[in-house]
Amino acid sequence: MIACDCEVCTSANKKDKRLRSSIMVESQNTILVVDSTPDFRYQMLREKVKHLDAIVFTHPHKDHIAGLDDIRAFNYFSKKPMQIFANEMTQEVIIREFPYAFTDTKYPGLPEIGLNTIAMEPFIVGDMPVIPVLVWHLKMPVLGFRFGKFTYITDANRIDEPEKEKIRGSEVIVINALRTEKHVSHYNLEEAIDLVKELKIPQAYFTHISHQLGKHDPVNAALPEGMQLAYDGLVLHI
Ligand SMILES: [Zn+2]
Ligand SMILES: [Zn+2]
């Protein structure tokens, strides 16, 4: 955190250096990113990403959409609009926050976006089937996504029973766990652990971690079997 001197913010361990939460999902023929964070540009540079087929959005909070303008580099090289997938609530905010990308008069260098609406039905990006899962971020509906045996959920603190059904059977889950103390709109670590146990998912990684959770190594070492803290640059083969 800016201006913070706590043991996490001053740690020399790379795993304590956390950018805003996002994942890249890659199949045989398709590469997508979930959310374009304020760190999107640096994340793409760090991972040397040369091509992206789509960005899929969980919800319109700034820490999940702010980097969208930087898709212009992908537009430039692919000569195509970036396909984005979002529900109507998120699309409204994106259009309001990046109005210049949606005007009729285009000028060179503007980010080019193709809007695709996520209803609650499964959809396909390239060759990748995606199942949206509705989760609650206090009162805001947020989308989690299931890709085959892998489920990604961020910014949740409650999931209704029928939506839990869509997650069950996953082999790997990434789920948000903000800190040890309770929070109004995010699972804390204990709640996230309980949910993973309830859903019986064998392999879990916690994400959207605040510096208030503590240093990676000791917190990670104390987690139940099959559960780990995610860290920036973590790669999973599923
Ligand atoms: Zn949020
Ligand atoms: Zn967030």
C-alpha cells in the first residue's frame, strides 16, 4: 500500500509484492484476461503478452477495470477491436469511464472495443467455454467464471446455494481472501477456507490479498492441506 511501512509493504520477498487481482487463461487457441486492473499495462509487459483475444469482466469496481485504455497496444498490433465480455451493469460503467472509446467519430489511437454481453448463460470465447457464476460483493452482483475444472472468483463475500452448484466438481479454485479480520464485502481468510472445504475443492489458491493478511510465507505455511496463497506470476497447468 502506498505510504505504508508495515512488514508486508517493506518485505523483500517477491511474493509480498502484490499488484491488483487479475488472471490470464490460456487454451489451445484462445487467450483471455479476467479484469483489466490499474496494473494491466505492467502485468502485460511483465508476462510479455503478445496477443489477447478477450477481456472478461467480473464487476465494474475501479481496481478491476481501470487499465482498459491500454488495450490500444493490442488493437495496434492485431488491427482488431478487443472483444470484451461483461454484464450490463459493468458495460454501463465502462462506457461512462471510457466515453472516448465509444464515440461515433473515431480518431487514430483510440482504444477499440467490441462489446459482448454476459447474461447468466454459459458463453464461448474462441474455443473456451465459460460458465458465469453469480456471487455477492455485499450488495453488488459479481461474476465468477468456471473454465472446465478451474473456477475463478474474486470480490465475493457470499454465494447463493444454486450458484455453489456450478462451482462444485472443480479441481482448482482461485478465490478471494482479503485479510484475517472480517470485512463487509470480501471473504476473510477463515471464510474462504470454510467455503473451499464446504465445496470440497481439492486445490485452492487465495487471491485479492490485502497487506493486512500478513507476510506470504508464514500465512501460507499455516494453511490447511490443498490450500495456498496465490502470488503474482503464479502459473497453474490444469
Ligand atoms: Zn470490488
Ligand atoms: Zn477488487
